[in-house]
Amino acid sequence: MQKTTRLGVAALSAVLALGLAACGGGSSSTPPASGGATAAGATGEFNGALTAVVNPSDKKGGILKFANAGDWDSLDPGDTYYGYSWNFIRLYGRSLVMFKSAPGKEGNELTPDLAEGLGTPSDDAKTWTYKLKAGIKFEDGTPVTSKDVKYGVERSFDKEVFPDGYTYFNDFLNWPKDYKGAYKSKDVNTDSAIETPDDQTIVFHLKQPLSNFDYFAQLPATIPVPKDKDTGAKYKEHVIATGPYKFDKNEIGKGFTLVRNDQWDPATDPNRKALPDGYDVATNVNADDIDNRILAGDLDVDIAGTGVQPAALGRVLPDPALKAGTDNPTGTRLWYTSINGNVPPLDNIECRKAVEYAADKTALQTAWGGEFAGGQIATSLLPPSIPGHEDFNTWVPGADNKGDVTKAKEALTACGQPNGFETNISYRAERPKEKAAAEALQQSLGRVGIKLTLKPFPQADYFALYAGKPGYAKDNKLGLAMNGWQSDWPDGFGFLQQIVDSRVIRDTGGSSNVSVRDPEVDKLIDQAMEQTDANARNGIWTQIDKKVMDDAYILPNVWAKALLVRSKNATNVFVNDAYGMYDYLGMGVK
Amino acid sequence: MVTYIIRRLIWSVVMLSIVSIITFAIFFLVPRLAGATSEDLAARYVGRTASAEQVKVAAEKLGFNDPLVVQYGRFAKGIVAGADYDYGPGVEHCPAPCFGYSFLTRLPVWPDLLDRLPVTVSLAIGAAVIWVIAGVATGVLSALRRGSFFDRAAMGIALAGVSLPIFFTGIVSLVVFSYGLHITAPGNTYTPFLDNPATWAYNLLLPWITLAFLYAAGYARLTRAGMLETMGEDYIRTARAKGLPERVVVAKHGLRGALTPILTIFGLDLGLLLGGAVLTESTYSLPGMGKYAIDAISHQDLPQVMGVTLVAAFFVVFANLVVDLLYAVVDPRVRLV
């Protein structure tokens, strides 16, 4: 009690100090030093939950309180595409395989969930077979069969009813011609895509080899849905649970509660500890209030996992006691600048090298939001948490990362443009950070005579009509384009394929890859898609990363980071690399 | 009187229709004038990295490809006659008044509005009681002790109340009273009155006071000015000369005269607030009409925006009507024709 009050007062004085500093216009305020050591001892140290479990415990009971400044796209397993949702959904749904609930890199590992083991490939990785465990039931006691899994995938096909989801299964499975999903093509035989020879076996047939199909099998769309309980667009109001928790009260737009699912059998599930008795989740909550409440111990988790608001950032970082209760993971998002080889003189690799050398990466880091909320300076494409990442820096922009003007000038001379050249840089008009990054480049490239003109475009059409449309980009000399990418899962395919495969570039526009055109890279991608050995496959992704950097088609800026605040009341707190945020499956209550 | 009311009611319906047409036009015409296609509009309501085909399907489903008149007609028809909605495995009938289905959650809007109205009503009424009592009392006392320390202090605080925004006073008071001293409820807590009246009041106490602080300040200044004026009138002197006790002079003669403009403003303020106390509800994360409105607008969810706009407009129009009727009651010189 004593401690909470003191912390509360410390928190209050910090807020007041901030407010006063704001009024005083720049007068510096000293952070309060009270309440320090005790709090640090109790909640671990800065970044303590990145690689280890903070407050390990197996104590059951209690309620975990989550809040969300926004809202889920959908709670329906067939219609959700948010990272935090995939993290959280494991509490009430079980997919064929899942990411381990473990700290750091171990969280990237796939482990069977509904299935007895990982998938068995055959037919050159075009067919994948899974066997379901026996004894798994829905919350109403009905046994789960492979047909329920198949139905779940089939219904997710309908993008008219479920527009929020991904299209991996739509695109890769060998569906019958003109198939429209479980509702509109009710009586169509879909065995060409998914077969269920018996109640425990499910077989997926793909159109092309896919060595990493297990990542597809962890997607929430493989969570079984009982056909007679499916209410389509309204199913999200009461998803029939297979996990240790089920929905109690659910008011979309306000929040929901989860309670224990007595039909969940721990004997079938080595992955879930199911410690708390339930979860209270509030949605559409004031973002600053969420930060304040977590810092005060009144709330446990900001579910979005994207980090604290600027107000809390300014309060937490200068205070060692508060900072000790936070983690600053690097996620799976890369902010980068595409260097378009279609726009002269960037068709010459020496000119592209000049851009790589001249860029001031510390200025870029500041533009993206700084060391804690912006990101870590990136030297290659694959973020550190994705298997296949290797530390290398092909074009070292000086020892201090502020750009190597000498080498840049040498490259310009080799390119035949000793005095520099003029080109344009595009960014999304609605994104102030992209604008700041473009301005930072304008300044640092200006040092060697490369003159950039800023070209903002509306975000909605950025890829469809402007930067992502090859003809437009070439005609309008968009030599550089601000860009960003986050993978759907921690794997080279998920991260690299959409941004380096030249075959995803369409003349009609819409591709995220706006600059990488290298037939050798394409060839390597095909190899990776056929390589079923994970280690060998990750080696190929490393090779691809290096090749694209050698080509100097991409100037990596930062790998995004977020400052997360650890709950004072939770046990088993750790960051899962697969999601780049706290793992919501392992947490319990003190 | 009766014909007056009927005429005003008809006029109200016309007003609400105009409001809905303007909202609709802002939503569709402005992006269209800027060159957006129906697919561009639909792209807001699909998942990230949606394919062009997926967006096309969404545009068709949301009806963006139809002419605007047809789209508005569909909306108006839904309110009068209800609508049918395909939710996947079957078709559902949404009974009148059907405000349509959210573009994002794809759930009907009307139940949402009914669900959120009590929160806003609780907040507005509770705050109104506090601010009227506190504001008028402070105003009267200040006027009677003009120039005293109390007067100066009260008017100083009132000035602060009028100038400080709720997102500042709200967050500071949460940090002080809820997270620091633990004497009030944290943000994002609301219990319906029927569940537990005590918890209902406890949870709303801080929002009530914060909101009332803002309004009470204005009312105190208004009352003070009004009282100073009426207390200088001849009839007050007459009342005093008749030997009436000062209490009666102030309450019956002075205050009644000063109250007329306060009543007018109170009606309008309350009407506006019932449509949603946007800042208060956002700061305290109360799931009322105001929070609903701000979320709907930030997600560009037209059916939700339409619903909340119409309800808010209804309260404003209705409050105007009530205030006009009250004029006739309070001031005998006014006749409604």
C-alpha cells in the first residue's frame, strides 16, 4: 500500500512537472527521484523480459486486465489480421500449429497445437498433411474434427463477409474454379484444396510448392469453427472456443470478458499454462489513460503492443525506476527507402551506392522517432528477430552512421556524376514520420550534391497509382520512395517475398516492391520455397538479403522499436519474438 | 399553442433530414471531388494488404458503386421501413428504425446507439445538477458580496474553469484522485444505474465534477452578472421597502429575474451534451454517444456517424423547442404563434 501511494505521488509530480514544463516553454524539469529502488527490485530491469521470464510463477487464479486504445478488426478467427489479435486469439482458439509461448527467439518456433506434429510434406511440398490430437472439444463439449478445421478455412475464403482477413489460403490452395467460399458455394466439392479422409486427418493441396506451409497452419483461420454454430459476420460476437478460455460477455466496441472453458483438457495441450481465472478486456480506451493506469498498477496490458504514448515516454525514460519496468523490443517492421533502378542515373549501381553511403542514418533514426520509440538503425533487410538475419553492413555510412561523404563522392565520380544529380523522393502525405525521414535524406544527400525534391502522395493510392506503379514512378522520376514493411510471421518468406521478388511488380501498380529487380534474387526465392529443411532455407533468405543489399536497391532506415510497460501485478512476463510484444498466453496474476 | 408545436415538430423532421443529407454529402462528395473512386473509399474498410479484387468486392458489398441518390434512398428507407442484411450464412431483417450496418464491425448501428445513450444521459444529467446548483449558488453569493474576497476567489476559479480544457483537467484529476489518492474510480468504468445505483454514482463522480467545473464556471459568471443587474432594479428596492426579509428579496424577486437567460442557456447546453460529451467521454473512456461519435469519425464509419449525428441533432432541435416553450411560461410577454 505504502509503495503504491508513493509511486502514485511520484507519477503525479511527474505529470505536473511535465505540464509545468510545457507551460514554461522549455524550462527543464528534473525527474522525481522518489519511489525508486523498491519498484526496480520488484519488476526486474530494463529489457529484462526480452530474453527471460520476469516474475516466473505457476500460481493460478486472478483476473488479468487488458485495454486497447482502438479495437480489434474482428475477434473472428477467419477475419482477423492484427498481430496482437493473433497473439491473443491463442487464449480462446487452437489452430493446427502455433508459436511457442516462450521468451525471445524461442517464441519464433512452431509447435503443434491441434495437430499431433508439424505438417508432413509430400508431392514436392505441394501437399501437406496434419493429424489431429484426440480428445479436443469445443466449449459445448462437441468433439473437434478435421471437418471443423476445413470449414473454418472455407468460410474465411469469403472476403465479402470477412474483408479484414488475409488471402493466403485463397491464393495458395488449389480451390475449384470459381469457388466463392463456404456460404456462396455451399455444395461445391473442395477436395482439390482440402481433404479430410477421416475425422482426425486433414490434407492441404497447394497450387505451388511451399516449403514453409507450417506458418500457414498457425494462421487463425485454421482454428476450427462448428458449421451449425456459424453465424457469419456475427460469429465474432460469440466465437465457439477451443482454447482454455471462452467468451462470457462480449460488447463489440466496448470490451469483453473471457472465463475458463471447462471443456479444455490440459492433457491435450502442453503449450498453455492457463493461469488466470479470466480476462477483462476494454476497447476504445483513451491511450494516455491506458499508460497512466499501467504505470499505477491499475491495468496490466496495453494489448496493441505498439508502445506508450509520447507523454508517457517523456515520463518513463528519464526516471530509472520507471524505466526498469519497461522493455524495448525490436519488432519485425523495417522502415526503408526504395532506390528505383528504373530512374536514371540510379540505373547505375555506383549512383545507388552514393545514396547508401551519403545517408545519415542517425538523422533517419531521429526522424522515425528516436532510439526507443522509432527504431534501431538497420543495416540490412531482415530484422534481428527473424531467423535468417545476419549482422552485416554492406555500405558502411561512416563509423558514426552519419554518412561517409568521401566514399559517396567517389561513387558519384565512378557513376559519371561527380557533381551529383537531381531526383525526387516520394512519401505518404498522411505520415509525418515519412516526411521527416525524406527531409533527413534531402539534407544528408545534399552534402554530396544529390538534390532531392519531396513528393508527397495520398496514402490510399501510394502503391496503386504512384510510387508502386512502375510507369508513373519512371515518368515522374521518383528515384527514391519511402517505404515500410512488416512480416505477417517471423520467416524469410513472410518478410522478404513481397518486397524483393521482382515478379510481384505489376505494370498496373499496387506492389510493395517498387525497386528490386534482380533475376538472381527471384531464383533464390524459388529455391527457398522448395527447401523444406528450415536451416537450409534460412540460409537462402540470408543470401537473398545480402544480394539485395549488394544491388543497393534498398536503403534500410530502422527496424521499428516500441517501449512497452510491464504490469506490476502480472507473472510470467516476457516478449515473444514472433509477435514483437508481450506473450499473452503465459501471463498470470501475482 | 398546439398548432405551434405541430408546426415546430414538422420543421424538426425537415431539419433532421437536412442534417442527414449534409452529413451524407460531406462523406461522399468531398472525397469524390478530390478524385477518389468507390474503390478508394472501400479500401478503408478492408484488412491491410488487401488485394485489388478484395477491395472491389468490398465496394460492391457496401453499395459504393450505386449513384449517391440511390445510396441515400437506401439509408432513408432503412430508417422508415427497415432493411435486409446478408451476414453470410443467411439474411437478417433489421427492423425500422434501421440506421444501417457499420462499415467496419458489420453490426447494426441502432442497438449501439440505444446502448450508449444511457451513459451520456447519466453523465449529462448528473453533471447538470452539480453545475446548476454550484454555478448559480456561487453566482448569487458573489453578486451579494461583490468585491469581497469570496467574490474575487470564486470568479478567479471560474475563469480557470472556463479556460481549462477537459482533456487537461480530466487527466490530471484522474492521476491525482484515482491513481494517486485512490478515492475515485479509474477511467473506463461505467456501471448502469439499474445494476447498482451507488457504483453508478461513484464511477461517474469524477467525470461529473470535471464536466460540471467547466459549465459551473460559466453559469456562476452569468448568474453574478444577472443578479447584479436585477438587484439594482427599482422593484428590489420596493420589495425591501415593503419590509420583506432579505432572503425572500434575493430568492423570489432577485433570482427569478436573473434566472430567465440561465434557463435558456441551460436548455441548449443540456441538449448539446445529450448528443455526446465528446471530450469528457474520450478522456474518461466512457462508452457514451460522444466517444462513439469520435471513434466513428476517426474510422470514417458512415452509418455510425449518421446515427450519432442524427441523435445529437434530435436533442438539439428538441431542446430548442422546449426552451422556446419555456420562454412563454417564464415570461408572460412572449406569445407563441
